[in-house]
Amino acid sequence: MKNFSFYALCFILLVTLFNPVFNKYDYGAGFPMLLLFGVLLLPMAVCELRKKREWNLHEVLFLGIFCVFVIVSFVFSQTKNFGFSEVLAYLSAVLLYLIYSNIKIGFSEKFLKIVMWFSVFAVLLGYIFYFTRAEVRMFGPFFNILDHSNVWPNAFALFLLLTWPLVVIVNKKIDLKFAALCGFILSGLLLTFSRGALLAFGGQIVLLFVYYFKRIEFKKVPYCLLAGVFAVGLFFGANYVRSLKNEVINVENRLEFKTADSSTSVTERIDFLKGAITLIQEKPLFGFGPFSFRDAYNSIQKTFLANADHPHNIFLKIGLENGLIALFGFVGFLVTLFIVFVKRFFGKDRGNMSISKRDVLFAIFVSVLGGFAHNLIDYNFNFLQNLILLFLFMAFIRSMLIKKESFSPNSYKFLLVSFAVIICFISLYEGSVLAIHRLYNSEALQYSLFPRNYFLTSGDEALQKKDFKSAMIFIDKELTLNPLDGQAYYLKGVLYCNKKNPDADLALCRENFRKAINVNPMNDFIYYRDFIRTLDPSNISSSDVAIVHKAGELIMMYFDMVDKNVHFTGYTLNVEAAAETVYWLLPYLRPPYDNVFKTLRDNMLKTAEKLREEKKY
């Protein structure tokens, strides 16, 4: 039991980082790992309960505000079918911090060494995939083996930003071993081709240079330069080996934003940030709910297919999804931690801290800052391994800054254990539901707080079986949980359009198709296709004409997007839906525009077919 916390943390990091299936928890793939983590937190809390702590009221108060309003935002959520995993992840991360933040941790440096070696093996795994897979960016262990399109190089870049500074403190000496380890890990960071990560890395280098400037020994400078040489050499060497069989990103074009996805990436990120601010103004108190950005942003989306799961900024994400009070709590906690760090690291008590301890503390601080810097223009804490490292590193920082310890009040112990018991109980319950759903009864997921697309999928299946009554029940349940789900409105429209349905109603059919288009106008052609199919060109209202015109405008943009395969749209069924939409639009087009649309449609289908053949190859 004395070493339980160390082994439990090593185990959970190992299984979250190196499993080939359970990764991204917000969509559900990584949910089992989150449940395992929630269960382990209870014995971890019990093991550390009796240790002396340094009480910090402000820290607990701000984290309490954050947790309460994350829960409240879920209660009032507009996307309740998907938000619970994020609630559980945030609460578990906060509990992890509270368990370890204000006690003296005896295993922190040993754990940091394990993390460093995990990062080495992660980069090694990244090289194996970089040479054998078609993806042009290194993604390390951040992939799903069941779906080859699910790879996340930016999440891997964040992991390396959090871990590479550990080489500075774990190796102890600036020597050839340091140069080799540091260069190898940084080569992986370079091969992710994450421009945001490189900017954050540059800031980390500046901070480390300023900190070590007065202690620089010129005989060790060559080893630091050698680490850079190793990193750059491995980067270009890996690209050369890869180029013998696979495509390689042009570095110059990537840096100048001339690659196919670069300009769209920057433009879309700016739109996401602006959209997030607009959404915060719309629901400032409780937000739209955890993991709601995609559905909430749909209605104000600027460009066809330009959507994402998050606004690419951690603070805007919390503000629009959980509300400004939750954001206030989170920022207040970070400010409190930063003030304690500055006062005790640079203040009058700095002399009581050994040089080696200060080095470890500053390196962890640089890791945390790098992680937050990267998440100002992206968001990858929806991977449990990254979230755990962030909050655990902050706990290590606070632990190393302790001045005076005392036994915690019984009331605080009770609250901490109660918090852990609740998370453990919820995790066991959700784990049982998930196991029953997978092994015995597929309908068990309806009892979960995290049903995801269960009701939507069940409604679609019932619709295919002509069980219209059950289909309506499932679809209405989905819309109760998520009134922003355009696909649910679309299925409801299909339900009312089916002539075999005793309750078939053309007016209700069109109304629900319109709702689908209103809540999600820029991502799916099937909504436009099936709505236009219900219209009579000789008797059409002005509002319906506006939808027809909108469909035509989107298709004109989409022809070019397929040609350039923007967002890999050439692989999707949107291509066929767009082609069918053109067919139904033809009665509304005058010569020669009808022939132009036909020609562009045929070219689009040929391009998509070619892209799909190349992907198979």
C-alpha cells in the first residue's frame, strides 16, 4: 500500500497511452479507460488521506466552483447524449490534483523518469508507423487500430510538449546520453508537423535558456547543440526513408502555409474562435453543455464542412460549453497556482530549496506552460493520458512548493473521500452498463448517462424495419437529449415522408427537413437533397426557394473542395449526396447552367472515384 499510488499512476498512464483502441474519450472510444481511472482514484485517495497537507482555501474554492458549474452545465446541456464523459474526465482530473497537490510526494522524480521513457517508446512506435502507414504526420500511439482514419498527430505533439523537458532533469547530466534522448524525442515532435506545437516548443526553449543562462558551462553547450542536430538529422533522415515508398510533406510549403490544408486550417481556426465568442454571448451563464461545440456551432458555421469538436482553445471551450462561472473557477485556480509558484520560487524562501529541486520544479512548470500554450490554438485534453499528465504535473508543482504541513481537518478528509466514492460508484455503474451493452443486451445503453448515438441509431434501425412507432419514440428521446441534432430532425422528416407510415404527413416531413437544415446547414447534402425532392417546382414558396438557392451555392463550392480533397471529403458519401442533389436541382436551372452543373457533377464523381482508388492502394 505504501507504493500503491506510484504503481497505480504508472499503470493507468501505460494503459491509456499504449492501448490501440481506447483513446479519445469524448466520443466514447476512450470511455473504458476513463472508467478504470475513476475506479482507481478511490484507493489512491484512501492511501494518501492520512498524510499531512498544506491547506489552500483559494485553490479548493476555485476548483469547487469549476466542478459545480461543469456539473450544472451538463444538467442544462443542449447535447446531453455526449457530454457526460467530459464531466467525468474533468472531475476525475480535479480529484487527482486534490489527492496529490498539497502533500509531499516521495515518488515524483521516479514517476517523471517513467514518463520520460514512455515518451521514448512512444516516439519509437511513431517511427514504425511513420515508415509503414500512409499518414503523412507522425502520430505515435495516438491512433485507433479499428479505424485507420483515426490518427491524432496534434494530440501526440501535445504529449511530447508535456514530456520532453523531463529529459533535462531525469538525465541529471548534459552529456551524450542527454543529446541522444532529447534529440530522439524532439525528432518525433518535428515529425508531427504541428506548427502550434513548434511555437509552444520555442517558448519552452526561451524559458529554459533564461533559467539556465547564469549556469551555462560552455563545455556542455555542444551537447545541447548536438541534441538539436540529432533531432533535425533524424527528421530529414526519416523523411528521406519514407519518401522512397510514401508521400512526404514539403517542409517549406508547410511552414509557409502552402500545403492543401494550411490556409483552410488557419481560416477555420479564426472562425472557430470568433464563433466561440458569439456562442458565449448567447449562453454566458451555463454554456451549451459539455462537448457541445460542434452542434452549437453548426447554425453559425461560415464555410461548408468547416466544423470541429472544439473551438481549438481550452479557455473558450470551457466558456462556451460550461459557462463563464466555470471558466472563472478554472482560471482562478490557475492564477492561484501561478501566484504560489512565483512567490515561493522567486521569493525570499527560495534559498531553502536545493538547486536540483528547483531544476525539477522549473522543468515541470515549463511542461505545463507548453501544454497550455499549445491548447490556446488547439485542444487535445480530450485524450485521458494528456489530461492526467497536465493535472498531475500541476499537483507535483504544488507539492514541491509546500512550506508548512499539518493534518487536514476531518471535514476536508470526508469531502475528499466522498468525492472519490461518488466518482468510483459512477464509474462502476457506467462500466456495468457498458459491459452489459457489449456482452448481453445492446439496449442497456439507454440507461447510461453517456448514451452517445444510441437513440439516434436505434431510431434509424427501427425506421429501416418499418417499425414507425418505435422509431418515433427513439428519435424524440434523442431530440430531448440533444435538440441541436440535425440528423434526428432529418430522420423524423424521413419518418413522416414514408407513405407506409400511418401517420405520414408531407407538411411535417418538410418541416423537419427544414429544422435539420436550420440547425446544421453546412455539412450534409442529404438534408437538402431530400427536402428538394418533396417540392413541386411549379408551386414553391419564397422560403423554399431560398433553401434551393442555398443548396446550389454550396454545391458550387463543393465541386472545388472534392477536387482538392479538402477535409478528405472525396472519401465520404457526401459526394454521392451532392450528385443526387444536382439531379433534383436541374428543374430549377436555366440553360446553360443545367449543363454546367451536369458536367461538374460528372467530374466530381470521377475525381472521388480516383481518390478512393488511391486510398485503397
